[in-house]
Amino acid sequence: MSKKGKLLLYIYMSISVLLCLMLASRSSFLYPLNNWDDANSYFSMGKAIFNGKMPYRDVFDQKGMYLYFLYGLAYLLSHTTFAGVFVLEIILGILDVIGFYKIIKLFINKNSEIIPSSLAVMIFAVIVCSRSFWWGGAAEEISLPCYVWGLYLSVRYFKHEYPEKNMSFKDVFLGGMLAGLIANIKFTGLGFFFAWMMMVFFSFLAHKELIRGINACFVFLLGMFLPFVPWIVYFGVQGGLQEWYWGYVYVNVFVYTDVESANPGVTGRVYQMAKILYWLIRDNWQYFLFIIVGILYTLAEKGQMLMARINIPVLFVFMFLGFFGGGRELPYYSLPLSVFAVLGFSLVGSLLVKLCRMDEQEKSAKGLAGPGLLVVSMIVSVVFIYSNSMNIPFMKVERDDYFMYRFRDKVLETENPTLLNVGCLDAGLYTLCDIVPNCRWFQTQTLNITEPENNPYLEQERYIREGLIDYVIARDHIPDSINEHYELIDKEDYGWDGAEFKYYLYKKVK
């Protein structure tokens, strides 16, 4: 295909991503706002960075720095809406779809362009309409391109280069850089890249090149180190390396997992993992159907060496264990697993190519092989999302009917107001009011921290007891000392996904 033709395909994929996310993500302009507390927390953290505050020390959330940095860029585009986040999702979605397109091309006729392009869009559609996509803007969604392109590098090597030659150190280095990005977004996703490099190392051993295999590991680690460099400099200049370690590594490894149930033992853990996987498949059938088919397809594909057959299952298992091995389970954790759906769609692509009887030059564009497939793919994707996304009903809520805008109007009656969120993560009022958090524990974290100097619950109680904040938005729990300095000015019952909550807005009495 000519360069112009490929450009048109990329434009098609970009428009398709825009349409898919316009329906599926609550960051879209079709929704009154994205009131997911996690996403708003990331937005407030990114906002704080670009207003001179240092994460973990001045404002706290326990995710990685590239997540906050990207959200900070989104904040620069729009201070009081998720328009910038929506643009970010589109850019990352385009990277996802292009990656899917390239992976599918590894399985079918090299000169085929229409079929892999249309299927790549459909993969994206089944992902963003799934339950694990949640409301849009998850750390897992931001990480998705790293997994897609990591999968591309792995599949390309084991399908088309192994066993004739080893993976180039350039590709190993790129894989390491992708792992480094994941490490600085949400490091539980590193299970995928651990398996990625493990399989590459084993391929060196299969060639009886132990020393080169060890060198490859160091090249991978070098690539992984590079994404850390900007943050080493950032925190080092501010004398905050210890805060970075404590807030991101220590808290996630040694504190966040304290909320887990007691260790059930090996048998109990296997049963627990199997049960989690069962419910993930049920809840996210849209893409798990293609994951299951795809894994079976790669295992049974003719003409492949053993390493090539087991590569995909190994990557899947280690990614799954990375996210769920601790026993903690939230709906959006499984979103990165969705990248393996591309294998099932690759089988579909192979069957379509045979059905269309396309020749090496793809000289004709008849029937399913023609541009009509692009249009059909886009329409099917949009309809499928509209029919399956759990976010669609929220689109019908009018902006003026949503209580958070009423809360916003009352908070903005005060010049340069300060705010505290109690009982949950950021409820969205920081965003709507364009308030930069002025205290470290600006939201309630589910962390079992016992040290008094780092206890978020004790600190939030102190803020309220001493009347340090102008407004307090509380969910369900009313702080004990709230009536000493504050009066209730508004409240609302609000629920979603079967849960009901009570929100209270308090104002400081002058």
C-alpha cells in the first residue's frame, strides 16, 4: 500500500478511536463529568506537580510519577474539566490500535492492510466497553500502550525470528524502556515484562549463548533504568528521594497489602486465583472470549517451535499473577489482560484473508476485503460499545442535575477556597473548583499506616479539629470534631453500580 493509503488508514483508526472513547469514557464531552475518585485523584496530583508541589511529600497518592505527569499535562489543557484527559486517552488509544494492527499483520498476509486495520478498531471497542475499562482514565488504561507494544516485540521475535537468531539488543532495550515506564506508573504490571525478559533469556539459552543472554538481561535493565532518570533528578534536586521511595515503593509493598485477608496457603491461593479468573471472564466476556481463543490458537498453530507456542500463555499467567497474586481484586485491574485479545482477532483475520482469497499484492478490494469493511467495522464498534458499556446510562444525566456542580457553586462563593475530601478519594470537587490541594492528605487513603507522623486518618482529624480547611466534603462518615469549626451547608444521596453513598458538604464558620 502507498504511503498515502497508509496515512488514510491511520486517520481512519484515529477517528475510530475518537468515536469509541466518545461513548465509552466518562472523560468525553458527552458526559457531565468523570466523577471517578481515582481519576480525579490522579488529576489533582498532576495539577499539584504543575503548581510546585512535590508528590508523596506535599500531596499524597500511591501511584507512579508518569501517571501524574500525564495527568498534569491534561490539566494544562483544561483546569476544570477532563477535556485534557480525553485528549490523552485518544492519543494513547491510537497507539493501542496501531499496535494491534501491527500484531495482526504478523499473523496474516504481509500486504493485507484493510483487514488488520478494521480488526484493530474492533479490538479497541471490545476493550473500552468492558467492565474493566470502568469510567475511563485508569492507570491501567494509561499503561496499555506499553503492554501492546511489548507484546508486539515478543510476538514478532518468537513468530518470525526465533529460532534462526536471537532477539536484537535494540529490541531488548526497547522492551526494558517499556518496563521502566510501567514501573513508574503501576509496578504491579511488571509481571508481564518479567516473563517477557525471561522468555528472551531462555531463547539465548536455547542457542547455548549464556553470556549473551546475561548481557541481554543487563541491556534490558539499562533500558528499564532510563525512565527512572527524570524522576531521580526531580526528587534528588528537592531532597525527596526518601519520600519517593516511601510513598511509591514502601507503601505499596508493605502497607497497601495489609488490607488483604490472611494468607490462605498454596491450595487456597490457587483456588482464590481460579475464582478471580472465573469472575473476570464473566464480567469482561467482551474481550476474554478472544483471549481464550487466541491462547488456544497460539498453542495449536502449526509450524511453531515450543518456545513460540508457550510464549503467550507464559506472558498471560505472569501478568495475571502480578495484578492478582496478592489477592486484592478491583474491576479495572484486569484491563491490561485485554491486550491478549489481539491473538483471537488475529485468528479471525487469518480466516478472513482465506475467505477473501486475497493475493500477495491485494490487487482488488472486493467484498469483505474492501474499504467497506472499514465502514462496517467502525459502525459495529460504535454500536457494540453503545449496547455494552456500563457508562452509557450516565450520559443521560444533565450537568445541572448532578449535585457536584451544586457543591461547586457553593464552594466558589469563597475566594481562593481550600478543600478537604474525607471518606473517599477525590470526589471531583478539586477539579470542578480548580483547587490545588494545600495539604498532604487531601483525600482519605485506604492505608493501614501506624506511624503517627504519617497516619492519614489522624492528620485529617487534625486538619478538621484545628479548622485548617475552608470546606470539607465527607462521604458516609462524619468526622467527630466537624461541628467545632464547620456547619453543614449541603448534602446528597448518590449511588452507582449497586452502591449507595451519602455526601456532606461542610463550610468553616468564620
